[in-house]
Amino acid sequence: MILSSIKYGFNQTWQNKRMALIYYLANLFFGVILMLPFRSILSKFIGTSLMGEKLSGRMDLDFLFEFIKENSNFFSTYTVLFLVLPTAHWLLTLFLSGGAFSVFTSGENFTSPLFWGSAVKYFGRFIRLRLWSIPVFAILFGATLGLLR
């Protein structure tokens, strides 16, 4: 049963390649926005440090500590990006999820009006569902850590 469900899921994704491309491009966009400032500061740092050769191997904490010590001002500006970007990504993913939900439940192939119209239609419902899932997650997470006794 599980294998047939996985095969069906891959089949549905293959039939709706444009929808998968929309998800891929949205995630690529946010990844590039996140990594461009980091790449810039890292390339400046590696040019003045002998620690750059350690990047080709395993992650070394000495490199991380030196990077943080030399670029402490970078993290103060990057903190804003760490707060804004995940929130925007979360909202966009919820928006796209409404369209994907409608395409998969209707049994039709991807069409732009169906996808984007349903994304708008289900956006509020998906936000409410996500907000209701936060307390449930907190309770389950607290129970696994033994915080709730």
C-alpha cells in the first residue's frame, strides 16, 4: 500500500511538472536571496584567512569561530534577513500549497487558472490551519522533552 501511494504521488508530480517548477523556482529565489550576502562576506573573509582551505573538507568549528570573530557586524545585519525571509517564505509556501491542494484533489492536470485561483481561495484557510498547528506542535514537542508533567 505504501509503495503504491508513493508511485501514485510521483506519477501525479510528473503529470504536474509546471507546478513542481513553480515550487522549485520559489525556493530557489529565497535560497539565492539568503546566500548572496553570505557568499559575499565569506569570499572577503577567505581572501584574508588561511582557513579557506578547510572549506573543501569536513566542517571545522575553528573556521566557524574565526568567521564569527572577524565578522561580528555581519550577523547584526543578517539577523533581520533571518527574521524577514523565513516569514515571507512561509507565507509564499502556504499560498502555493492552496493551489497544489486543489490540483491534487480535483484530479485535473495543472492549469494556471485552477492553480492560482485556488491558491488565492485557500490561502486564508491554510494560514488558520498553520496557526492552529503551532500550539499542537508546542504541546507535542514539550511532551517529548518531558516539559509537560
